[in-house]
Amino acid sequence: MQTPPPNNEFAPLTHIDSDTGSASDQEAEDAVLCEDAKGRILQRRDIATGKTVTTDGLLRFVVSPEGVLTPDIAHKLPGRGMWIESSRAALEIALKKNIFSRAAKRQVKADPQTIPLVHDLLRRRCLDLLGLARREGGIVNGFEKALATVKSGKAGWIIEASDGSEDGRKRILYAGSQQTPSPNVCGSFSNAELSLALGTENAIHVALLSGRRVQRWSLEMKRLSGFEPLVPQGWGRRPEP
């Protein structure tokens, strides 16, 4: 797989600001006229289905000067954007049926590794966002601390290492199931991946506190869910033994 480029800043996910210049004039003309009080475009047309939907669950692509299809995960690259559902199935169909070329009204070259690259970029973005949350004090790491946070109702997400302890995971997930509403659960990342993202050792049981980062994390996880299950099979929130 190709290595995703560094991404140290995050653009808003649910809109493109009309005064940033991140979308071309042509794209602005083609955009659905649905704006909030700050003039931000909140909806786009999915090029595969033709449906008008919010950008929450969409991927943006642009065509490079060389005519190569380029994913724009952060919604920041210049050029006319092409928007499509964030899922492996949607991308497979779009590439097979040459939908991007039809939408761009020119021949567009797509790398054979486009789908795994997009998948990698989405995973990288989620992990980077966790790093930002840690630096802001929005992350709790460690079994006892994470469990206490979940029981207190302060956890927006329970993030468990995919290769972590089953016993500890079951106890934390059970505690989460007793909350109303229950925190969401992520089991997409390994201990090594979480540890690297959080700049610590042995990150297995992690809680993302409710707050400003939760919405953005949730939107990213929504997009990632189109490429992989967020909770591994067999991770049911079973009662404590």
C-alpha cells in the first residue's frame, strides 16, 4: 500500500467554507444551494447516485494537472471536486464504470491502488485526530481510568485495541452498555497504532471524552465504516461473568 502523506491539520468535514478558495468557481456553481449562516455549503451531489446528500458521509476527489484521480480526504485541494459515498463498494463501482471521467468530462486516470490508498488515508486521519484530542486533554488511557470514565458517563467513544485483553475489554464494554446513551465503540486499531498516535506506550483501553472532538471523530469514523467494520465480529457487549 502507498504511504499516506502527512496531515497535521484538519479541515472541517461537514462543509467547505465559501471564502477559503478550497473549491473552484465551477464547483461552487455546481454545488447544491444549501448554506448555513456562515455561508458554508453543507450538501453535494453524489456523482454515482445523483442524490443530494450532506458531505458527512462523502469523499471528495479532484483531478491533478496530469489527469490523475486524487483523493482529497481533508476537503482542501484546489480544483473542481467530485463527491461520492465513502464506501469501498461505491468506489469499486465508480472506477469500474468510469464514473469519474464522465463527471469530470475528460479522461481520468485512476491508480489501481486508489481504494486501499483511500482506506489508509481515512485510518491515518482518524488516528491523527486522536493525537490532537490527547494534546487537548480529551483522551483517557489505561484500564482503570477508562473504566471510571465510562462509568461516569463522560465517554463519547470507547476505543479498544483490536489485539488487547478480552477480559478488560468485556468489562469496559459492559460498563458502556449500562450508560444512556451508550458511548460508541471502535476496535479498528491495534495497540501499536494507538500507542503511536497517542505518543504513549501500551494504549489498549482508551476513552474519548465527550466534547469538541467527538463530533469530528464520529464523522471520520462514519466515513471509515464504509471500508471496514468499526467493531470486530464477536465483540458483543456481554455482561460481566
